[in-house]
Amino acid sequence: MNMDVATLLSNFHESISAPLQDITNALGESVQQIDSRYQSSLAELANARALGEISPAEFDIELAREKMVLEAQLISQEIMIKSALQTAIDTAFSTLPVSVAADPVTT
């Protein structure tokens, strides 16, 4: 059986490249949103502490809360990324049986 492995791999690459690029773009946008949201939030928190509007204990509590919220958001991103990666991998691997089945057998 002569299979055009280069074509097979090319089809595989095409099937996985676009979804992976989409994941990368979405992650970049999400990180930028999280970053800008937390920059302003943390700046306000630090300013409130510097002006004496909140006590050191309140500051620590608020920092811990901000940390947990950020961690939850990043875990949410991780779940979405894993789901998108699994979809991309499933799509790419689904091209392999079709490509192999479509390849004529020559002896």
C-alpha cells in the first residue's frame, strides 16, 4: 500500500492549525481583559490602603479575595482551553481515517 504520507500529514496539520490559532487568540484576549481588570482593581485597593481608608487586616482580606477570584477565572480559562484543544485534536484525528480510506491501495 502506497500512502501519500505528506498529504496525510498536511491534512492533519490543516485540521489542527486553525483551531489552535483560535485558542491562542482567545487566550490572549482573555489575559488582556483579566490584566486590565486587575490592574485597576489592585490599584484602587493599594490606593485605599495608602490613604488609610482600609486597615492592614482589611487590605489582606481583600488581597486574598482578589487572589481567589483571579484563580477561579484562570481555572475557568483552563477548562475552556482544554475543551477547545480536545475539539481540535478530535477534528484533526478524524481526518486520518478518512484520508487513509480514500488512499488507493497499490501493489
